[in-house]
Amino acid sequence: MAKTVLSFKDITKEFPGVRALKGITFSLKEGEVLALIGENGAGKSTLIKCLTGAYEPSFGEICLQNKAFRHLSPKLAKQMGIGAVYQEFNLVPDLPVVENIFMGNLPGKGIIVDYAAMLSLSKEIFNSFGVDIDPRMELKQLSPAMMQIVEIAKAIAQNLKILILDEPTAPLTTKETEILFDIIRKIKVKGVSVIYISHRLEEIFQICDRVVVMRDGEKVGERLVCETDRQELIRLMIGRELTNYFPQRRTCPTKEVILKTQGLWGNGSRDITFELHRGEILGFAGLVGAGRTELMSVLFCDAKREAGDVLVNGKPFNGKHPWHAIQRGIALLPEDRKQKGLLMDKSVSVNITLSSIKKFSRFGIINFSLEKEFVRIYCDKLAVKTPSLEQPVQYLSGGNQQKLIVAKWMVTDCDIIIFDEPTRGIDVGAKHEIYELIHQLVEEGRSVIIISSDFEELIGLADRIAVMSEGELVGFADKKDYDKEVLLDMASGKR
Amino acid sequence: MNKIKNTAVTLLSKCISQIILMILVIFFALQVKGIFFTTTNLISIVRQVSTMGIAALGVSFLMITGNLDFSMGSIYAFVGTFTAILNLLNIHIVPAMLIAALCGIGISCFTCWISISFKIPRLISSMAMQQLINGLCVIIAGNKTVYGLPESIKWLGQGYIGIIPVSSILFAALAVLVAFVFNKTYFGRYLFAVGGNEDVARLSGINVNKIKYLASIIAGLLASIAGLISMSRTFSGSPYAGGTLSTDVISAAVLGGVSIMGGTGKTSGLVTGILIIGTLTVGLNMMNMNANSQDVFKGAMLLVAVILDSRSKGIKKLAMRR
């Protein structure tokens, strides 16, 4: 029986007006990979912050190596061998890999840094991972996946006992995910325990031993991975049965071509030709960096088109700026909602009418009651959960934020809606709502383009899938021929 | 208990500039008894801050779109000097004022063009312009103050309607107008959107560059008007009139809660900020503090304001966190 390295005892965390954690108790064994899952706002990150010393629990204690702590400071947590790798990297792009690994922990005597020791140590770590990274390279030359490995190496170099991985696979391709899993298996053998946070349930079955499910600040379940299944985990997470993960299509795409591109070049896209029909959901599959986002920014006129034609509703479209695209009914929901989709500190109302405020104005003066009326209608229609229309959007959940952006384009009357990774960072229950929403849009006669790195999401949603690789469109798949393996092969460039 | 504390914190962060103003007024009222807190003196404060206030209204358009501009003082000095020179060249004072004001707007737009075309922060391009225009201004004025203005323009800077100075009425009217533009028009909404997050504004279909140019035109116009009022008050065109105006207007705006990062700000706060600077100047003068010590004081004030600006965001976040 492996010994226990960490146990939470009745951890409670209170913020003004809310109890974010309610008596969490569970433990972690040596060399174990424990999945921590739950919807956004379930309290996962709060718990992790208690462990890394960022927060002080209001009540309860954390036991590490048989020592009980009322609370940990970041420094103490580090000393006790706790390391975390978050979605946002904590690395310096301009420095060599090796210096990133030993950042704040440079080996050497006095003021002299022992560079050779650093090099050999980092090489050793990479060798043990089975990856080939030259530690002298500048960090920015690496792919996101390799940067993630550097992050892990950095944690390992500090004599790590417990590694926390927060959504580590979000920026990774399938192949890179495999490499990461291999590394996890290797460090596990060395006796390092891992707390693994992910929204992708299939990963939990691949890599984890045990799973703790949280909901509304409470632990609602603890299972051995081999004794549970996807359905049960989803039920525990959202507190109800989710019978159909992907909703059933109630309408069919029409034959009417609403958007057509012919030999489109620009922003890294090469010779793109495709058609989008009214009422269709067209998926764009590909690996990270396949040029899908770049293509869409050309369509949305946010990047320069070098050659080729675009027809909207049969008429040529030669816009130069996003507002030209919007005038012709093209809308884009960017991948990075917080940085590019919403004014985070502005209200729900302001965000929803941002693109259409002129419609609510006479002689430049806003008609506030008309604006409010429209905002209310769309908030009801999309079931946006917000305490008031004046609430700054940064305090809403990811799912609700995404709905606001959809509402914005619905008010603007756009009929070609491009979603770039619409469900990234959104929890399971809200994902389902977004899928329903996309169906609602096409049922109203709009057309939808979805970029997603989640092949299952595209297979479940799209009427047709276009596959891109290295800036080129390498093929289409119809609904009846969907096959994850084939799509993956196409996306990897194997035709 | 926590709720009360949160409400108090939010209230405090909202009214911090008003509280500072009140403290200052009480302080000076006690320090210089019988002189400070008199109608004549208070009106004189309002009159003195009017020119700076109008320029600050202008610079707030730029600050809200996320563009710090340090060249307002040079436009202010240039417009007055240039009008006086044109007047000496036998050009009627009205067209002279118009031409000079157009130049003021032109300077502001040029600064904007540089920062957009060459992707230089306006903070930098405006600092270069400030120096350039100041130097140019001294050269064309022949290194001296230009006199010889007609009597007819005196009313602008020196006239009164009842007991209220004309310039103060103009300032009040412009402040109301600016508040209206910020809060009630879609142009105001666009200004805040561009300052809040340029990417979001652009991807929402807002013509970001057009908004920036419009803000520059307004800022240039208001700095020009302020310059003309100052010219009328001193009855001369001085190439040195700008002085510390460029930083004073920014201090006033920041003190009034206009964020240096863009995206937030209120006209009421701005006016309070201007009154703080005005009260401070007059009060310190009355206490016989010399100009250099006043600069130290004002500089410290700007530091405090900027710190409050960055802190208040933290405070708000704390209060809003559920």
C-alpha cells in the first residue's frame, strides 16, 4: 500500500458572501494520478490555490508528509515539493530553456552560476522524459507543447513531490498529448503524485487512477477510474443526467449557397475554396496551427486577403475592415473570449449592443429604453444567467460570456456566424447549452462555421467537416462518412 | 458586517476625489482664514481653472480611448501666440482665431497619425510633438510675448456675466456637453470601447482609427479654445503660456478617476479633479508658497492620483468578488 503524501481535512474557504469550499476531505497517495474534475466554479482552482499557498483556508487543515498545516505560504508549499503547471505558462520567452528551468533556483557557488551543471541536469531531465529538446535554445522557438514540457521540467528540477496540472492538454494536439501522458507515467514511477485537472473526460480514463468530483464547492464523489464511466462522472459533475450529449438536429441544411470562397489566399491560408449553405453547420477540423483561425480572420477582413474571391449571397464581397464583413452579415466569435470578444469590465447591456448601438440611436443619441428592451429579449432567449443587465461581464461564467457574444451578433442580424473554439474552457453543462444554441441559430436560417480542435465535438455537431493542414484545405467529410481516425490522418497531412 | 464594509469600500473608491477636494477646501479655509473661503476668492478659483478645465475635457477624450497625450500645453500656447502674430499681420481677429484653432486641431491629428501609422504609443509621439511645437512657437514669436491684440477679444477671458466669468460659463457648458457625449451618445460608447479593449472594439465592427481621429480633433479643438481664452485673459500671445498645463490636465483627469489605461472616466470626476488642482494652486499661492515648491506638491499629487487609480481597480475587484 502506497503511503499518503497529501490529505485535505475539512478544508473550507469563505469569501465575502460566499463559501467557495465546503469541508473538502480527500487524500493523495504516492505515485498516484488523481483527477480533479467539476464544472467551472465548482471550486477546483480555489482548492488548488489553498494547496499552493495562494489562499489561506478559513477552516480545516492540509497534511503534507505527516505534518499538518493550517495554511501554507507559496514559499512553504514549494519547499514541501508542490509544483503547479497552469494553462498560462510562467516562462520567459526570450531566455534559453535551461535558464527557464532553473529560474529562481540557480545552482552554483556564491554568485557564480554553475552553467554546466544546469545544462547537464536539464539534459538529464529531458532524457528521462524521452523528449529531444536542446536546453540552450530560446524558449520562444519551441511549440506550446514543448513549452509545457519545459514547465514540467522546471517543476521536477525543484525536487517535486506533488505536481498539479491544470488543463494541460488544452493547447496540445493529440500526438503531443500522448507525449505528455508518457511523461506523466514516467514521473509517476519515480514516486511523484499528480493532481490532474481537465475538462476532457476521455483523458481521465487514459491517465488517471482515481477521480474526485466537485460541485458547488463540495466533494460529490470519489471513484476509482476503473470502476466508473463517463456517464456517471458527468452526472456527478452537473448533478443530473445528461442523456444526449449532442442535441439532435431538427432541420436540414438547404441547397442555397450563402458564402462561397474561390482560391482564397492570405494570412497563411493557401488556395481555399469552399461553400457554406444556408442553415448548415460547417466544421473546420485541423491541428493547432493548421491555419483555421487565420483563414477566418481573412474572411472577417481582420487580415489581408492576397488573392481570391469571396461571394456572400451570390454577390462579390471585397471588404477591408471587420465592419464591412459585419455589414454583409458575417460575424466572428474569437477563440480568446476574454481578450478579443468582450469588454470585461463593461456591463451585459453594453457588450450585447456594442456592434449594433447605432440601430438604437437617433441623431447619435442612444435610446436607452429600446436598448434595454432588446437586451432583455435576447438574454431571455439565450437563457443568460446574470444578476442584472448592469453586471460587468467579467463576473459571469464562461458559458454565459459566450452566450453574450452570440447575442451580440444576433442583435446585429448576422447570418453567417463563425465560432472559433466555442467551448474551450467551458464546462460540460454549459457546453451542452452552447450546442443547443448553435442548433437554434441554424434553425432560424443562419449558417454556422465552427473551428474546433475537439474532433468529437465536430463529429457530433457539424453537417459537413472541412479539414485543414498547414494552411491548405485538404478535404471534406460528409456526415455519413465521419471517422475520427480518417479525419485525424487528413489533419496530420496523411491523405 | 462584511456587506457594510464592502458598501463602504465601494462608496469610498467612488467618491475619493470629492473627499480629497473637501479636505483641501477645509484645510485652506482654516489655514488662510478670512481670505480663502470668500465668494470673490472661490469665483477666482473657478475662473482660473476654466482654461485648464477646458483643455482637460479635451484630453479626457484621448485618455478614455487609451491614449495619454502630453502635448496639450504646446497646442494651448501655440494657438494663442499664432493668433496674436496673425493679428499683427493685419488679419482680422476672428479669422485669425479660426486659423490658429485649425492649426491646433491639425497638430493633434498629426500626433494621432504618427502613432497610428508607425504604431508608436501616443504618450511618446505627443512628447516629441510637445517639444517640437514649443520650440517652433518660440521661434515664430521671436522669443518674446506678442502684444497688440484688439480690445474686442477681452470679453472672452476677462468678461463677466453677472458675477460669473464668461470663461467659467463656457467651461460649465462644455462640461455638460462632454458629459452628454460620454453618457448618451453612441460615439461616447465607442470611445470607451476603444479604450477598454481595442481588439474587441475592432472585431465588433467599430472603426477604431476613425474614433481615435475624432477624439484627436475634439482634444485639439478644446486645447485651442483654452489657449484662446488664456490669450484673451493675458491680452497677449505668449509662447511660454503652456507651462505645466500638459501634466496638470492629466493630473486633474487622473485625480478625477479617468484611468490612465483608458476605458473608464466620468465628467463629474474630471471637474472635481480640475477643482482640486485649482484649489491647490490658489491655496498654496495664498500660503505664499513659491512656484518650485508648488511643483513638488503637484507632482506628489499626481503620484498619489496614479496610485489611487491602480489601487481602486483592486478595491473594486475585491468588493465585487462573490
